[in-house]
Amino acid sequence: MMEPVLTIVVPCYNEEEVLPETIDQLQELLKELIIEALVSKQSKILFVDDGSKDRTWELIYKEGLRSEYVRGLKLSRNVGHQNALLAGLFTAKERSDCVVSIDADLQDDIMVIREFIIKFHAGYEIVYGVRKGRDTDTVFKRGTAQAFYKVMKKLGVDLVYNHADFRLMSKRAVEELERFTEVNLFLRGIVPLLGFRSDVVYYDRLERHAGVTKYPLKKMLAFAFDGITSFSISPIRFVLITGFVSFFMSLVFGGYFLALKFFGNTETGWTSLITSIWLIGGLQLIAIGLIGEYVGKIYKEAKQRPKYIVDIDSFNLPISRHHLLNQTLEDQGFSLDFRKVSETNK
């Protein structure tokens, strides 16, 4: 078997602080893999700038001029981690035999990528990076994460426990993933649906090398809720069941109050009345809001807007002397654009 062409896809959003170290470590790893003949010399690292507001793209751009292994993909605006990851995967698949996705924060052990490639050589088309434990998480984050996986399992969603988006996918797997055209694409649930031969590699989660997390509590909760509503209508069914239960309870209490009236004991407090009003009102608002969430997803799907728009793509540019010329001009203070390089190479 010939050495496969590997592309490591790294979504980035405001990763200026950690990016230089990430670039260095991934390049060193890629060189080692090439020397060991595990991957082809044509392998690359593709950094996807998800509309960053700091110097993230500038760092990617400059390193792309200096290094034969680093390429960049700049999105026109921030579209979120999942869509940025998709942009990188779909761009990389054209020139790759396999693609590894990893976050830029260096919390996922990059040395595991070697095991990914070995599994790929053994015939596996999807390899999941799975955390051995959650010792580095806070008690709250650990508890909420475990609750999320349990809820998804109860809803019948096939998730790989303690797996995020650190995985290897073959070109064929990415091509099949591209056929899922839905807007609300929950990758952790979609990838197992592909059904190709898969395996897992366990690793210890590391501390973030620099910078701060881009997934605060608010985003984590929104991500979890999107995952649940993207894969199951069970929440709506739960609301329906709750409605039926409330209805039957109202019949029971109605009979109770009628009995009180017939026996002449109608002096009751207003507490039960107010409580029931607030209860029913709350349930109605929850039901309307939940249904609205699903209607909103249908609305987004119906519009068929693109998940992302690529502003600058240096991955598909041919290697030429123009890169060296651009680097020289940039060092002299000129502001350059990869799109000008692309026009020159045509």
C-alpha cells in the first residue's frame, strides 16, 4: 500500500496565543510521519480561520508562505466550530486519502494521530479519539457531559462516549458525509451513521496550552440542545405525554372539587388555584417554545443557505515561486492576498 496523503484539519477561532505552538508541534509530527513512511510527502496541515478577530489568519498566512506543509482556509465570517470543521473536511478531501480533525488548543494528544494512521493502514475508515477520563474537567462540566451522553443514549442516538471531534476519516467517509445536506449538522451523531469500519484510540486529555476556551457554558448548553433536537423528536413526545398527564390530573381534581361541592364543603384556599394556573401556564410556554425550536430548524432547512463561504483558499494553490516572491514582498511591508497569487498561477 502506498503512503496515503494525510490532511490534518484544524478549525481556529481567535487562537492567536496558542497557534504558533500548535503549528510547530503539528509540523514536527507530520515530518516524523513522513520519515516513517506512514504518510505521503504531499500531506498537509489545513488551518481553517473561522472569522477570527485577532491575528489568527495573519499567523496562518505567513506560515503558509514559509512552510510547504501548512495551508490556510479563511472563511468570510464566523460560522461556528462545526461548520468551520466541515469547510476544512470538504476542502481537504479532494487532495487527501484520509483526514484528521483536531482542535487548535492542543488539549487532544497529537501523538495519537500516529495510531490513527496505523489503524487506517489496517483498513479502518473512521477512527475515533476517545478520552480515557475527565479528570481535567470541573465537577460541573464532568457531570453535565455525562448527563448529556446518557440523555442522548436514552433518545436512541448512537454517540461514541467521551469523543469530541478528534477523529480520522477516509476520503470515502468524508464524501459520504458531504451527502448530508441538512443545515443543523451534529457531527458527533452523524459520523457513526456512516456505518463504515471504525475503531477507537484512547488518550489522556491535556491541559490547554494557552488562551481560553471558546466553549463557555452558554455555548455548551446550546450545542447539547442542538444535538438533542437534531436527532430526536422525543422532547415533543415528552411534552405531549405531560399534557395528557396534566389532563387526567385535572379530571381527578375536578371530580374531587365536585365532591366537595355536593357535600357542602366548598371552602378551599386560592393557593391550589394559583399553583395550577402557574403550572399549566408554564407547561404551555415550554411546549410552545419547544415546538418553536423545531419549527425554527425547519425554517433554516427550507432556506437552504450555505453553511459557510470561503474567502481565501490557499490549500488548492499550486506550489510555485510566487510564494517566495510574496514572502519577500510581505517582509518589505506589502499587504498581499492569496487570491492574487491564485490569479497569477492560472
